[in-house]
Amino acid sequence: GLYTWLPLGLRVLSKVSAVVREELDAAGCMETQMPSVLPGKLWEESGRWGKMGRELLKFKDRHENDFCLGPTHEEAVVEVFRRDVGSYRQLPLCLYQIGTKFRDEIRPRFGVMRSREFVMKDAYSFHLSDECLEEMYTDIWNAYHRIFSRLGLNFRAVEADSGAIGGAVSHEFQVLAEAGEDAIAVADMEGGASENEKGNPEYAANIERAEALPAAWPPGSSSFVHTAEGGKEPLQELVSTPGAKTIPSLCEALGVAPWECLKTLAVAAEPIIEEEKSKKGKKGKEKSSLVEEKVTPPAVLLVLRGDHSLNEVKAEKLPGVASPLRLLSEEELESAGLCPGFLGPVALSHAAKARGVRVVVDRSAAAISGPFVSGGNSPEMHLRGCQWDDKGDGYTEGVDARVRVRGEEGEGFEVTDLREVVEGDKSPDGVGTLRLRRGIEVGHIFQLGKKYTEAMGVSVQDEKGRPACPLMGCYGIGIGRVVAAAIEQEGGHDEKGIRWPLALAPFHVSVVPVNLHKSELVKEATEKLCEGLVAEGLDVLLDDRKERPGTMFADSDLWGIPVRVVVGEKNLKAGLLECKLRSGDTEPQLVAIETMPQRVAELLRGLESKPKIRQRPNKKN
């Protein structure tokens, strides 16, 4: 997970940084440089010192003071802000830096896409109103679109989970690539349109964040329904299913489809704080006091349709669910009065209910309009013919939606979005259906609110002279990841090597002289050519190695230099030079020596990235 950037790679890295600087400076941000080694006391103030986990590399100096290598700099920039900013007149303020960070990844992989040490641009903004924060967020959104468009990336901005950074609003910028480690859900609209009926970009979200609407009950379901003698209602019956602890084995045993079954996962619950209010004081008098005691419910049961998968990020965010998310062991289930392998929301044991076992049902599971199979809560048994009460033909989501099993009493179970989206789901914005793509995250922006400023006791004087806690935004770009993503995206490489977008190429043109060290004619022409190319404002790589021409041609393709010019004695005698584009299957061109610099510049202008830049509408508009 530790890498050295060699000369060609470093040139690419520098070109990414240059574009980032230009656009952020134009957006009103100011560059700074903060230390890589950060005091532990700042992280203790924010509350992240004990929460960050082993990815935060901690150490002590010779005076036994705690320090860490910064994976991100929220605490550091807040320290700068509270020391030097005291008035609303100094706001809004946005500071950024481009530097090296360190995160002790447990499994570094994919080269510089997931390394322990990495180069990153991180920016932080401060505001006194939600409107001001939203305006800056929109400005950075638009700046990111300009940055990634100029760099020739095929990217999408998607809704995202804020993770350990925190905040309520968050977007990732994902480069579409089959090698991407992230799954993203994108609305597929009729006719290939890119905007919905309101004129906004179509829906896109990281699969961790993508909202899953209630899925339609598949045609032909409920073929297994049994009816009571002389009646029309399905018969709920307990059936023996030895060894059927998985959905595939259950479907095989009962001859049903996965979407006709419910699966129930038991996860650890978060402790509940209970207070005892009164105790005896001296001389038997009542003494008012509060005594806090943590009481942990035995489990939270999460119920999904058999053909769907749990979204762990959504589950971990549920109130009352322990973080990090953890499945309960068989021993823990048995001690809670639950039956491992045969759990279900129907006919839960009195012991489990009495101990506070909570049941949460996914929207799509609650939307099942016909009979279904559920765990029987008894060893080797399932219940067949179960139904939700008063479901009718569909399911209507509400803020406090609940669902009850037919024939059971009580207020029913909570209903919420628990599952991962799948290909073909309806788009949450009501336009089109979802398709799944792979992406490489190259940027992430957050509206942090007061998460860090409040925790670290920051205030400034507002317009009325009162102390006010500022809001924050946070905006990151992985400089090294941009380089990797440019190669991994479609068209970024072929069997010969890299195919850089023009803005990222380490050099614009490679000059390959044949027999440079033997021919005075070739040497003079090469020197004149290079002078002309430089005069056109181009970055020129002169390959003056004593190698065979084939080796130099192959290396030029491998390095991804957009244009190659060959200086050969035979063509020189005819007053010509040979040039060839790296991209595509274009044939070499013979061009007059005098006009070759202008011809190369013309070819490069044809390679400039000119994608559509999507603007994020400002909410106040």
C-alpha cells in the first residue's frame, strides 16, 4: 500500500493537481498546507480518537504525547479556524490543501486506487447559515464537474452515505469503469435522456444509499396456496423442513420461489439507557436522584423478501441497532428465546417478545400481497400460507408505516427500507428504472453541519454581536485515484498500454528519431522539430535512447503519449516526417518538415475533452 511515483507518473499527478487548483481558485477557495502529523488531543475533542478504528495510525512522541497520521483534516482545519476567525465578516471561508494522507487500510488493493498513503485534495468551508452552506456546496459541485470534465473522465455524481466523516447531505463523483470497487444505481430513462421531467440530472446513487421502493409482487406468485376446506382463505400450516436453513434449500424443499419466502436476520441491538429516579436518603427521607443503567435488548430481527439482500449501511443506521452491525451467534439467539435457522416474524415466542425482541420489516417484504413462507420459530419447521393483514392489492408507505400478520393481535411491525436495490427497480424520483454500474470514487463532498464545530466549541460573532456556531462543508478529491480511474475507465487502455485523456498525458508528443547517434541529418532535423513543437506550447518527450525503433514505438504506446513523430533518414530526404495518433487505429501520416509542429498542435486540439457539464441547481433558486 506504499508507492513511489516515478517521473512520468509524477507529471500526470501534477497535471491533475494543476486543474484542481485552477478550478478551486476560480470558485473562491484559498490554498493552505496543514501538517500530516496531527495532535491526538484535537481528535479527542471531536470524539473521533476512539471511534476511527485501527485505520487511524496512532503513535507517541518522546514526551508521551499522542499523535496520528492524518487520513483527513477536519479537526486540524477547525483548530486553524477557531484560532484566527472571530467574526461573521470573515465568512464564508473555504480553505483547501493538496497533500499526502495516510490511512492504515487492512487490505490495500488495486494499486493506487486503495493504498495506505495517498495524495488528496481536501477543502473545508465555514458558514453561518444553511443557505450559505448550500450555495458553497453547489459551487463546489459545479467546480467538480468542470474539473473531471477537463480531465476527460466519464463520471457521474451520485447520492452517497456520509460514513465516518458525518453530515446529512453527501455526494460521490464516480468514474464509470468495470474495474470499479463501488456499485452505483443509475436511472435508465426512455430514449436515453439524461434529465428528468423537472430538468434535473437523472437519479444516481451509491448502492449503499440508493433508496429501494416497494418491489412489485412477481406474476404467477402464490401458486403454492393451500385453502381451508370449504373456505377461500389460505391455510396457515406448520410444515417440516429439515435442514432448510437457507432460501435455496427452502425453495427446493417446498417447491416455491424465493420471492414467496421471507428471510429473517437477527442483529445485535443498541443498549437502552434506563433511569431510576428516587432513592432513600439519610433518615429515611426521599432523595431525588437519577441513576443511569444500560439495558441491552436481546436482538433486532430484520425481515426481507427471500430474493433480496440486506443493505448493511441502511440497517446500521436504524435507531436501536448496534454499530458496527453484527449478526448474532446461535448461542445468543437461543438465550433470547429464538430458533437459529428458522426465524420468522410470525408466531414469535412469548419469551422473545417479553425480552423486547424488535422486528423491522423491509418495504418490499411488507408489500407481498399474497401468502408467503416464513420461519416457524421452531426447530426444522416453517410456516406456509402466512399473510399480512388488510394488505389488499398493494402497500402504501408512510412515515410510521406498520404491518401485522393476519390472525395476530397488536400494533404490528415497523416497516422501512432495508434492502439493496436490484436491476429493474423503479427509480426513487419516479422517472425510469434503475440499472447497476461499477464505479471508482474520485471525489466526495459533504454538508457536515455543526458536527465538528459544535464538538470542538467553536463560535464566531454574528451580525448582532452574539456568539454563533458555524456550519461546515467538506470536499475531497483523490488525486492519485483520478490517475488510476483515467486508465481503468472505458477507452483508458488497450492491449498496447495506456490511452491518456489529453489533459492527463505526461507529454503531448513523443519524438522518436531513428539512428539519432549515427546520422547528422536526423540529429539536426530532430533538434529543429523539438524547437518548433515547444514553440507551439507542447510538452515534448525526446526518446534519444540507443534502442531499436520497434522498442521505442512500443514504449511510446505503453506510456500513452497522444502523438508520436518519427524522424527517419529516408523520409527526411523527401522533406517529410511521419506522425501517428495513439488513439484508435489511425494510419501514420506523412507531413512536411516545416509544417509538422502546426499539424501536431492541430491533431491535439481534436483530442480535447468537451463533455457536457451538468450544473447542480441551487435550492434557493
